[in-house]
Amino acid sequence: MVVYNQIVDYKELKYFVVFQNQSFKEEHDSGILWAPKKDMKGNNAKFHWESLLSCKLGDIIFSVVKNKVVARGTITKEATECINPLNNDRWSREGWLVEIDYMFTDNDFKAMDNIDKFKHLLPDKYSPFNKDNGKGNQGYLYPISNELGVLFDELIEDTYLSNDLTSIYELDEDEETLVNEVLLESGLSNAEIILIEEEMPKESNKPKTKRKRVTSTYIIHI
């Protein structure tokens, strides 16, 4: 078990949905998201490209491929200017890049199959999904509400969200000390720590992971 190397104020945490039908493999292999500043006609960036500039450390990104939520990533480096690193010429060369820690889930789910659960949480403007049928709207990166982000977390079985540490797992003494040190050194009165539990893949090249978010001022070992 390792402690994620960034700590964020949980009140500022934001969620996004990114559609990566054609770019997922390349972006996942490189641990990035990338979007152009202009389209091939020289027009300025679309809103769903400029959304990369809103990504902050610790923000959560749900990757959608063929209408399935297949991964849950965490921003590890905010947007910088970067020449197109992808093997394509669909956009201008100049763009923005963020670095992201991709983590897969064994319980990927189709938005279409769950649209009745979350259509009331979709915005009227710039919605990532069609409210009637759950299909993804044309675009790349969309901000979503915290309520929808939490719901997506609940639909992914190997992601746990709780304010009660004991309901997630029990810390041993060394882990308790480590978490407390990270919290104290951060200087935040309220903070979120993301712990990653990793297992070797079984008959699969897809890593099995569990991401556990602990919201607390101090962790008390019981």
C-alpha cells in the first residue's frame, strides 16, 4: 500500500468525464490527457478542450470508451503547453497537456444502462451525456457535478468513499503514523488522502486496483 503523493483540500475536489474512444490507449500508455488550442481550420479551442485548464491536482477524471466508464484517474500535474504528442494529425500541433494517474475498475458500466440514475444530475448546457438515451455528446473533457462524481464512484465497485475510516479498512500502527505525518505536514485542517492498494493482475493485463479516499483531520487508530 502506498500513499498518493499529492494531498488536496477535499472541498475543492472536482470531477470530469473524458471521452477517449480513439485516444484512450495512447493517452493511457503515456499517462496524459491532451487537447488542441485550435482546430484544423484555425478556429479557437472548443470549451471541452479548454476544460483541461480547469483541472487541478487531485481532481478525478472518469474515462469513457464506447459509452463505458472504464477508468478513474487522478490529475497529478496541471495543464502545460505541449505540442501534440499523439500519433494523429486531426488537430493543430499546439495544445495543452495534463498528467494523470489512470486506475482501472473491474466494474466498468455503460452510461446508457444507468442514465435514469443520473440524468437529473446532468446540466442543461454542456452535458456530457444525452439525458434521453445516455449516449455521449460530441466532445472531449466535461466537468461534472460532485454529486454525479460521487454517484459514478458508487457505481465502480472497487472505489470506496467514506468519512468513516473503519468502514473501509483498518490501519496498522505504521500506516496510521504515515497518514498522520502526511496530514500534519500538509498544514491543512481538512484534507483528503488517496491510498492505493494494488494487486498483481490475474489472467489479465489490466491492473486490479482499489482507491480509498480518507477525509479526516487526524486518523485515530482503533
